Amino acid sequence: MLRAIKNEPINLNSSFEEPDTTGNELVTAEHWDAKISRYGKFGRKEEKPHTGDASIYLHEFWSGNINQTVDVKPGLIIAQLKYYVTTVVTKLLGTVWLDLEYLDKDGNVLSSIRTAQQPFVNSLGRWETIGVMDQIPARVGGEPVTQVRMSATINGFQEGGIMYLDDFGLFQADDAFNVPFIK
Ligand SMILES: [Ca+2]
């Protein structure tokens, strides 16, 4: 029988409360990396948090992902992100999706999953959730899975809107065959 356990995120700085201290110009929150296409920046800002004081602010953003690599064990895992798109711009064509890439100890991608793309137009002016649950295999092709690279891709902010991201968490129960419970 599945047991619900209240879990904290197993990744670091999931609420973006800690500012970057490494001089990262693509994402200014500690422990996060980013890949940007053409232009844009994941900028930490204390302006519109979902929880805590800070979130990630996007404006004049073309396309890119914010990502973090996390040690995991085999079993059930949940990734979840909160996002808010303002109603300032009437024509918003953008979407967001999540990827989970399962890595070996050397960082090679063994397998991956991707959520459907969620269009911003469905949730303007309120916090929305995108999430995914999956089962991490112990091995893929004989290679043990030891890490997950979690990423959220934001695509289509060339229209000029404003978007906030917060609480990008990865959850795994202590007993990884239980379903993680997210408060
Ligand atoms: Ca926060």
C-alpha cells in the first residue's frame, strides 16, 4: 500500500531565495544553470514570489531552459514548477514544458521524458502549475541511473510579456517506492 510522506524538495534553492554568488550571467539564483537561445535571462527578483521573497523574472526572453542536476535513487519522482504570466500583453504565443533527463555518474543521458507543452494563454494573471511524475529505473542499458537533470523550457517570450517562475522542486520519498507528497 502506498504511503503518503510529506517531502521537501531534494534539489537546491527550489524557491530561488538564494542569489547567485558565482557570476552566472544567465541565471542569477544560486545552484541553477541555464541554456538561452538568442536572448534572455533568468533573473532572480524580489517582486512577485509564489513562496518566500524571490522568484525568477523573465522579460524580453526568446527561448531557453533553467536546469539543475540532482543526485537521485531509483523509484518514483515528481518535478513541479509554478509560473505566472502577466496579462500586460494581449498576444502571447509562448509555452512552457519540463524535461527530466536520467544521467549516469559521468553525466551521460541514458533516457529522458518531457511533459506536454502548456500554453501561457490558458493561465494569464494567476499562478499555474506544471508537473510530471515518473519512475526512475535502476539501470538503463546496464548503466546505473545516479542523477536527474531537471529543466523547465520557456519558449516564446519575444512578444514582450512578463513571466515569473517559482518553486521548481524535485521530490522523492525517503522510501523511493512511495509516492512523494507535496505540501
Ligand atoms: Ca520563492
